[in-house]
Amino acid sequence: MAAGETQLYAKVSNKHKGRSTPSLLDPLLGMGFPAHTALKALAATGRKTVEEASNWLRCHRDDPSLDDPIPQEYALFLCPTGSLLERLQEFWRESKRQCTRNRAHEVFPHITLCDFFTCEDHKVECLYEALKRAGDRILGSFPSVVPLVLHSSISYLGFFVNDSPADVIREFAMMFATEASVLADCTVKPCTKQLHLTLAHKFYPHHQRTLEQLARAIHPGHGCQWTAALYSRDMRFVHYQTLRALFQYKPQNADELTLSPGDHIFVDPTQQEEASEGWVIGISQRTGCRGFLPENYTEQASESDTWVKHRTYTFSLAMDLISRKDGEASSRRNGELHPSQTPRDISSIQALQATIARRSVLVVRHGERVDQIFGKSWLQQCSTPDGKYYRPDLNFPYSLPRRSNGIKDFENDPPLSSCGIFQSRMAGEALLESGIRVTSVFTSPALRCVQTARHILEELKLEKRIKIRVEPGIFEWTKWESGKATPTLMTLDELKEANFNVSLDYRFLLWACASVRKIKRKENGNW
């Protein structure tokens, strides 16, 4: 690590020393990434997980601007949730269908609290603290209901916020600006104009009447919990057109872009002279690379689709309850900054707890698998000539369970890597800290999923009390596996022999059996 990077890392580490959240920078430095690019990746992914940041760095390994000191732009919005948000989204869909797109469709429903501003990558955590401090200070006076008044003109349609609630919201924006200036050394310009939630902007005049009729169906009194959300964007592409890839495209020439479905591409309409008809020149958000791409492989996307959501502060009873359960450290990991505890009606809290208890369902994805890291030839890397397993790298698992057909069956049913095992244990530890009570566990028969379930249960201290129910219907092999035949999976007896506490009495769903029979018929040419 260069001397300048060492000083920067030391400065960042000292600033965050003593905080409850573990540093996300340390693991990235341990992987060999330079400090300035690691901080850039964390800022570009919202400082959520090390995995997201490391994936971003791997995707941007050929990005010519990777080492450029270009900070993100940030803005604070007040966003509706609940039934009001649902009605607003319905208006968005209908207005687009009946009156085509307008400028309002570029961004989600929101009230702007400040203009976009820049923040250095190593000071982003300070913005989160500024948001929490401002929220805590205004929590007691934040309006329980934000009154919205419909306003319409020849080029604008939206709700205005008036009277004292608007003053309180503007005060919150001012507090955030002040805290951000002190903590993160940022120049933030809070909104001083009429607070508004835009419904339509820069539309055709003859659509005004239709838009007004659709807007009157939105009752501002709908239930809503307001959330202050901090977003960031890449300041280089503010005035670019945003495209979304619909299909995969493999480059035929060195100057073409690789496209995967869902990729966002930034296109400058003023720099298309070199492109042939049907082609455009763009920059991939996923990789940062520039090149030609076929325009008919894409569709127009919204500007905010490429923004990164960082942290939120929600003014609500539900968030208070979760805050008391999870604590501030867990809240930061989940991207939520919750208000400080305030006295609440005990019966309301108990009712809310009962509701949550009745409806809690956790869906967990498996940890990192070895073939994701070492490629399709991973099995050849860890096999001896006589077919035995050995560990060529510390990220390979310490050992593999015994299978009736030998080590070759692991090729289409790979295990977790060492990092994947660590991720699974961390998930279990987080669940233990949150106080969530787990009563049943269902898992795909894929080895990596059974392993993930076991390590989570071990951290919850439930590995002996709860049996893992193996459900074949959860395994979507037709979508995720590249092979043309059904992978050979471990039997329940093999899993039991490998010390997995699986249930031998559980009978999987009938529809799953029918699905397997259909797949077999398709393989035999009888589909």
C-alpha cells in the first residue's frame, strides 16, 4: 500500500474507531484492493456489504476511470410509503399508459429536501450520522399527517405541502445540512422553496385534463409513513440518456460492449456521430467501460434507476419497535437509521408484535459457492489423479462429504466456499442478535443450501432442536444450472451420514413431484 493510501486509511479508521459497526474497509484491503478504490466501491454501492463492494471492484477492473478521484453526488428526499405510495405508483403507471412518459417518470415519488451535493468517499459514513442526528432532533415535532394539496398548471401537476408541517420538514432539511457541513465537510443547500411532490411535469397540454382526473383519484389522506432517504448518483452522467439492456449481447469486435439483461447504459445523445444506424455509443454502469451496442437490445430507463440508496430514517412506530429489537449496529447494516426510543402505548406495541409474529417469513439465499470463485473447472483443481479431494486454496472447503458416486457428483452440486460458510454464520449471528424466533426451516436439496441452513441454525443454537426439511420444489435448476440433465443431489441418507440434521419424516410437496415428472418427460422427448 502506498504511503498516501496508508495515511488515508489510518484517517478513516481513526474516525470510525469505537463505533458499533464493523469496518467494511478492512476486508477489502485484505483482498488486496487499494484504499482509494475500495472507498470508491463502498460509496458506489451504498456501503451495504463487503461482497457488493468487492463485486463492484471486480466488474470495474477495466474501468479507465477507476483511479479518478470523482466523488458521488448525494441528495436527501422525503419519500412516502404504505398505501399512499401504492396509489402514487398506480398513477405513475396509468399516466404513462394514457399520456406517454413525462419528466416525472424519471424519478420515484418524493419531496426534495436538498439539492444534489458532493461528498468525499471517505466521509460518506459521516452523512449517515448527520441524517440520524437531524432525524432524532426533529422526531418529536414531525407531523403525524403531512397535508397534501393538489396543484395543476399547463406544464405541472403535483401536491404542495403547506402551513406548519412544511415548516417542520424544512427545519429537518436545514438540520441535516448543518450536520453534514460539520461532520462531512459538505456544502448542502436545503430546499427553501414550496415543498412539493410532483405527479407530472413537462407533459403535452392536451393531456392536462386526463392527468387531473387520474390525480383526483389519489386521496392524500391514505395511510403513509414518511421516510427520509439518502441517495447518490454518478455526477458524470447527469445529462445522459439511460438505457436498460433487455437481452444478452456478446461483442463481435473489441470496441463493443458486453450486455447482460438489466444492465444500465449511459448514452450521450450529442456524441453519437461515430455510431452506425441502429447502434449507439454508451458507458456501462456495471463495468464503467465504453463501447458500441445495438440499440434494439435496450429500452429507455428512468434516471433514478441508476441511483444508489444509502440510508433511510423512517418516522414510524414500526421502525421504533424494530430499532429496539435490532439496535443501532444492526440498523446500520440494513441501511436503516431509526429514531431514538420514545414512550409508546404498550397495547399498540404488543398488537404490532403479534401482527409481525403471525406474518414473519424469512427467505435466505445460500452463501458463496466454490464454482463462483474458481470457475467451472474448480473440481479439477482440487482432485487428485485417483479421485480424492484435497484443498488447494484456503477458500476451498476443509473437506467434502461422502457421496455414493464419488467426487464427480460435486461438479453440478457444488459446496460452499470457506467465505460462503463465513457468510452463512454471519447471517445466523445477525438473526440471533435481532431476537427473531425461528420455528421451521425448509431448504433446497442443493448441498450449498443445506450447508447454509445448518450454519445459520448453529449460530442460532438450534442445530439439534430443529430438523432441516429438504424441499425439492425450491430448487430451480432449470433456471440456474447450465446442464441439460437434472443434477445428481445428495440423498437424505447421505446428508444424514454427513451429520446434517435433516428430517427423514418430511414429505415434500406433491406439485414438486409433478414438476420433476414433467422435466423427465421433456428430457425423454415426450414433452
